[in-house]
Amino acid sequence: MTSHVEQQVAARIAAAKAKQAERQQQRAEFGRRRRIGLRARHAAKLRRLSAAGKGVQP
């Protein structure tokens, strides 16, 4: 049988781990959305440059 204090400590640890996992999931989702947004911005820029006749030339 565990003491009341040990139960509280275990509950705090579990809550901290859950919060950390949630933050990690949010960071991963933010990173994914950021990459998608950057790709879209880059593609739009290339379309604008191409339409203006200033395409990228090697």
C-alpha cells in the first residue's frame, strides 16, 4: 500500500508527462503546418515571378 504523499507525487508525475506529451504533439503539428505554409508561399512566389517574366534562370 502506498502512502497518500506517494500517490500525490505519482499523480503529479503522470500529469506532467501527459502535459509534456501534449506539448510535443502540438509542436509536431505546428511544424507540419509551418512546412506546408512555407511550401505554399514559395510556390506562390515562383508563380508570381514566372507570370512577371522574371523566372529563375540557371
